[in-house]
Amino acid sequence: MSTSNTACLYVRLPNWVGDVCMSLPSLALAGSTGLQLVVCARPWARDLLAGVPMQDFIPMRGKWREDSRAVREHRRKTGIKQCYGLTLPDSLSSAAVFRLAGVPTAGYRDDGRSLLLRWPVSKPTQRLHAVESWYYLTRQALSAWGLPAGSEHPPKTLDLPITQAHQEAADTMLRQAGLTDAPFVLIAPTATGLHKGRVKVWPHFDALTRGLQASGHTVVMCPPPSEVEESRRNAPTAQLLPSVSLGVFAALTRRAALVVCNDSGVSHVAAAAEARQLTLFGVTNPERTGPWASRAICMGAEGAWPAANEVEQEVRRLL
């Protein structure tokens, strides 16, 4: 842990996997300032971001008193006097954590948050993709601090650095599963939570899997432990791989011939890894939360899932 006099920049990332991936351009911009970058995020993000250059990582447990103590203790141990905070989430608690830790902070102006922020930023009037919105906030903060704010628009890719250890772990798993030389389709037939009370899972993963298998394609899935049973229900004939960390999963998406998924964290991890993917929409808006990647194909729309035969036809075309 460094004790130099260089100013420190604490960045609070969002709480969801997909949102952390969509924050990568903002994180890269913050890291280009020359400040000591300290990432504050949920514990699972440490592995996903293992290849991202940073000075330190502080796990956020979601309890604002404990989280503020963790940040305050980090400041005490480093001895760094000058610091800045950037909170990407809109929540009151994320702003309160930095305020209680004595970190002057920039973030979007929202209900009640302005009192907790040193640099409240008004949200853009135009509707932006999540990547663009957080990038805009980051540029506004850097400008307020008199630091280089980078280019006006975020890059076209998320550019997640995947470590050598993650790549080797993915290769080992594929070798043990007998998939070293076999191209495979990686499906993710789950999606966490509801969107406006509606299920975010495309309902035809079983039919798609069986259709591809009948044509000789290998279909696999690699859900986290909490989603194994749902994955089995939604695609019972797909080959189930062992659950892995997010960093290894990112490497796995890059190894796949194609990733087929819902608008979910998997879609954004695949985008961050620059994997070939087909993302299916039915309850969310692709313009707001679609994969930020040139290789991603989207089907469906908010309120209209694509038909099973249309998806299978598109998958065969992409393969």
C-alpha cells in the first residue's frame, strides 16, 4: 500500500456485474489522470477487475457505516492527505459512505444527494447509454478538479484486461470438459431479478439448445452456483460446466464460438471480453443497456421477445 504524497482518487462502482463492466471506460479515464486509483466495489468485482491497473481495492459490503469505516481506514493507513471521490451509483448511501469517510466527492445530483456531494453534477438532458452516462459524469468530475478530461466520447469497446491466470484457468476447465478442440456455443439461460415486474429470461433456450445439438453443435453453460438449478430447468440438455469466478468466465466467453444470452450481466461480461455474442431482448431497452461492443448482435425489443425460429436461424448464420 503506497504512502506517497500523490493525490488519491476513490471510485465507487455500481453494484451489478453488467454495470461494473459498463463502467470500464470511466475507470480507464480515471486511471489515466496519474492519481492513485482506489476502486470501491462489491467483493466479487476484485476478481473481474484483476487486470485493471489500480493502486488498491476496497470491498464494499452494502452497509454504509462499515463501508465508510473501510474507506476511512484506508485513508489513515496510506497517509495520503489530498483525495477525491467519484461515485457512479445514484444512491444516497454511496454518497454518504465517502462523505462520512472525509472524501470530497463528485456524483450525479439527485434527491437529497447534493448535500453529500462537493461537486454535484446535473444529468444530461439527452437519453444516453449507461456507458455514455457514467463517462460523461467522469469527465465532468475531472474537469471540476482541473485534470485532463480525455476525449468527449467513450471508446467503442469496454476493453476488459483478462489476466493470464484467468485465461489458463479457462483453458484447464475446457480441457477437463473435453472441449479443447471443439467449438462450442455458450448459453446463459438466466437473468437476475425482474424488470418492472417482468422476467428478463428469453423463454426458448431449451428449444434452441436441442435444435443446435441436433445439428451437431456443442452447447454449454457455466452459471454461478445460485443459478445452476434455474439453468438446468431452462436448458436441461446443455452441458453444464463448473461455476467459475467472473474473471475466468470472461476468458471463457472469449473462447466460445458464440455467446447467446439475455440482457444480463453475461451480455456485458462478453462485451467487455470482446466475445462474439447474440443478446436477446424482451423487457429492457437495447439503447440504454445493450452490450457496448462492435461484435454484439441484438435481437428483440422492449416488450417483444424474438421468436425461437428467428433466433435459431440467426445463431446458425453467426456460426
